[in-house]
Amino acid sequence: MSKAVAALVICEVCKKPTSPHSGMVAELIRPSLLDFIKKKLPDLDSKAFICFEDLGKFRKDYIKEVLEDEIGELSALDQEVIESLEQHEILSSDIEKQFEKKLTFGERLSDRIAEFGGSWKFLITFGAVIVVWIGANAVLLATRAFDPYPFILLNLVLSCLAAIQAPVIMMSQNRAESRDRLRAENDYKVNLKAELEIRHLHEKIDHLLRRQYNRLFEIQQIQIELLEEIGRQKK
């Protein structure tokens, strides 16, 4: 138990003891984020330890500042992306399933009607009905037609069908626009988060490469010193 307690380190920000695996030493943080943290904590040492919770808050504030400098005032979508970065959430989602769950019976029915009304099946079926209607009244029932020429009842049916079909199709189109808008918003959030994460990875890789080069240079210097010392001993 004492070994576990001794292994804990103190976070420089919240001053709480935590595991060394639950944070990062300041010198390992990418330079741009470290410079931002030092603005808040001027006395921060390069060997200071910062827990992931506080590091996530600093990262959120840093990204918020960067976005405000680049695109101005942040929208609700931008704020949502920043929150997801802090909490490591996944933004991509199935818009179709979410949208379908919210539809009422009437909305589903209007979508079905609009889908059928805009198909060749409807045009062929309706054309056949009109041909049969006109043929029956003009030829088969010429003496006792229920809708004689000029087919007033047929015109009334067509007018009523057009009057009902138009708003139904408009309702379906409005929902399609809402679905497209949700899809576009989701794509924007995913693309923005991906761009920020890629930028973060580039900076982190560059920082790690610089540290690796510095370590290799130090090792090379030590090797040269050892070789020089061995050379002096042989003399």
C-alpha cells in the first residue's frame, strides 16, 4: 500500500495526487499548447506534471482561442466540437436513423405518397385509369355514361388529386431539406474535428522528432567524448 502511495505524483495545476500514467510531464507537451499553458501558469517548470483532466481543459481553451482567431465568433457547432475534443467523444452518427425515429405516422405516410407519386408506376397506372375512364364513358357507356364528354367529373378528380398531392410532396421535400441540413451539420463537425486532430498530431510528431534528434545528438556527443577519452588513455 505504501508503494502505491509513493508512486503517486502531484498535478501542478489541481494539486491532486494521481498516477504517473494519468498525466504528462510538461516537456512532453507539444510546444504551442505548452506556450498557451505557460500564459496561464508562468511559473510552470518543464519537469512539472499535469494530469489529463487539466490538460484536456487547457487543450479546450487553446483550441477555442485558435478557432476564434481564425474564424471569429464561434457557433454552437464549433462549441460542440470543442467539447467533444475535451471529452474524447465520437461525433460521427447515423443521421438517417436519428431522423427516422422522430417521424410521425402522418409524416411517414406523406413520404410514401410522395415516393409513389414521383415514380413511373404512378404515371403508368394513372394514365391507364384515365384511358379506361374516357374509353368507358365515350364508347362502352355512350348512351348511359356516368361522366359524359367533356368529362367534368374526371376534371374534378384530377383537380382534387393535384390539390392534395402538391402539399403532401412539399411536406416530404421539407423533411428532406431538414435531413440534408442535419447531415451537412454533422459532416461539418466531423471535418472540423478531424482537421484539429490532424493538426494536433502533426505538432505532436514534430515535437517528438525534435526531442528525438536532441537525444540522439546528446548520445553522439557522449560517444565522441568517450572515444576522445579512450584515445587519451592509449597515449
